Amino acid sequence: MASRVRGFGTSIFSEMSALALEHGAINLSQGFPDFAAPEFVKQAAIDAIHADFNQYAPAPGLQEFRRAIAATYARDYGLEADPLTEVTVASGATEAIFSAIMALVDPGDEVIVFEPTYDAYVPDIIMAGGSPRFVTLCPPMSGTDRWTFNKDDLRAAFTDRTRAIVINTPHNPTGKVFTGGELGLIAELCCEHDAIAITDEVYDRLVFERHHIPIATLPGMWERTVTINSTGKTFSTTGWKIGYALAAAPLSEAVRRAHQWVTFATATPFQQAMAEALEKAPQIGYYEALREFYAERRSLLIEILRSAGMSAIAPEGTYFAMADVRPWGFADDVSFCRHLTVEVGVAAIPPSAFYVEPNIAPLMARFCFAKQLSTLHAAAERLRRYRRISTLPGCGLD
């Protein structure tokens, strides 16, 4: 085993999903929908297969799909990208992030990440030979009503070795949506230190009270930003693995040089289907309906968690909610999530898996509400039943 991977363990998502399966738990841990993808999206894929879009696509992606991506960003965010030279299709956002980091980070470079951090970022940085530097997000339980970061901590994280910063907004696992002021500070520091922003925006359509702002739209940032997105979360097709990166031509060229040796090309019929989906979605009001669909589930999950004795604040974006589980009396989030999965029959993710030093993680759990209403109601019933049993005399929870 090479040293670059020797320290990597199994993804917490795989671990908790396997535990949920083993114990028949309702899986509110891993972020995938348990409902069908939209019919118009599935039909587009079927039509593409029958139309024989079944051979290799060009390595940068089908031109029709890249044009649809560029048109979407121009229409919705005012971000103009040349589909031929500045849009690159990848096998999911995960591969796009990996290709971007491998293409732009040299051994010895420093890359800033916010923690809790989606678990792929740090391994990618390590495999590129870079060094991660962490800026910790402060949870609502620390006295604010949203996740924040200390501006001085962010400034101190930038050094003369800083090559890039990874930004995830809307943010997994916290549900934070970075504000214009926060992104403005990041942009200012990137320009000052000649750093690149690698921004993961896969939940851009799942924003509730706030608005999503691509940092690439801020002054001075287009030429130093790689914007990464995917269609899996937006169209409930996580298994299709269709992601993409938008960046100025020199950055896109770098990403493509790495991408060609990772997956070379991405599934052709699914690219063709997503080209049609991106074109049709605004015409049928799909994005508005999607937000309403998830807003209902967000409200239900928050109500369920609070009824189960947890403190939960509605996330600003994504389809995840973080809950303060201190009232349950567990010493750490891992033991809580294992207990919840094995004994209660509801699986969640322990956020300490997203910290370089797990002991600094707040005592919380992450729950996914990309589920059928019946799934969430079933989880609520299991929690209610367990709480009734556990609050009997001598049962330890009171």
C-alpha cells in the first residue's frame, strides 16, 4: 500500500449505511434520495440510449451538455463561460474536485478548508502532496443562530504557501450558505495572496432563506476560481455521477489534463439526458417545485428531531440538518449514532468524521431529509417509541 493512502479509512457514509443495512435501520445518514428521479429526466436517458448515445463521449464532455451548463450559469448567475474551453464534464463532483486539486496543487502547497469538511477534500489534498490548513466553523450552539467562522482565523490561514481554498456552499454537513460578506472576504484574501478558489456548489438549487452566490461572480474571481457542480442532487440521480467544472480557460486546461487520466470520459447517455434536463427544468418550474418539495421535508425533520429531545436549527441549504444531541447523554457523537442506528433503528452521521481532530467536534448528529415523507414519519415513530420506553423508571434517559 502506498504511503499516500495508508492513513485513509473507510468513508463514514459507507460505514453508517452498512450499519443501517445490517440492523434494518431507517437510513437518514448517507445523502441519497429514497424516491424516484423525475420522469422527464429518466425518459431523456432512455431516449438517449435508444438514440445510440452509447459510445465514448469527448473527454471534456458532450458539447450539447456543456452548452446547456454554460447557458444555465449565464441565465441564473450572470456567469459567462465558453462551453468549448471553460466547461469540463466529470464523473460526479467528487471526480471534478479530485481532478482540480491534482491539476492545481503541487507538493508543499497549502490548501485551506473549512471544517467540518466533506470527507473527500483532505484525502485529495494529501494525494496531491499538499498540506491542508483548517478554519473551523462555529456551530449555532456556540451562541449564534447560524454556523459562522472567525475572520481573523481565516486571515491567519493564508500564508505565502497558500495555493488554494476549498469552499463548499451550500455546506455539507452543516447546511450553511455562505453570505455575500463572507464570500467577499474570501475573494479579497484570494486576490491578495494569488490563491485559487475551488468551490463545491452541488446543492446550489437547495437554498431556502438565503440566496446562493457563486464566488466566481465576485470581482477578480472568475480567473482564479474552479466552480464545481453536479446534476445528481438537483435531479435525484446520484447514481449517474454526472458532474462538471467551470473555470477560465487556463484553469480548465489544467483540470482537463488531470481528468483525462482519471476517467477520460463520463457516461454518454446520461450526459445527453442532463443536457435536456437543464434546458427543460426552468421551462416547467422545476427548481421552484424542488425547493418547495425539500422545504416541506426540512420542516418535518426539524419537528421530528425537536420532538425527540434534540436541539435543531433549520439548515439554510442542502438536504441535511444538524442536531445538538447533548440532551441524550452520550459522551461523543460516534457512540450516539451507533446507538441510534442499532437500538433505535434510525441512522445518522457523526460529524466528528469531518474534523481533523474529532475531539473538537460539537456533540451533534447529521440527518438527511432527502427522503419520502413516509420514511421520515417512520423514523419519527421509531424515535417516539424509543423515547417512551427510555423514559420509564430505570431506563437511563429522563
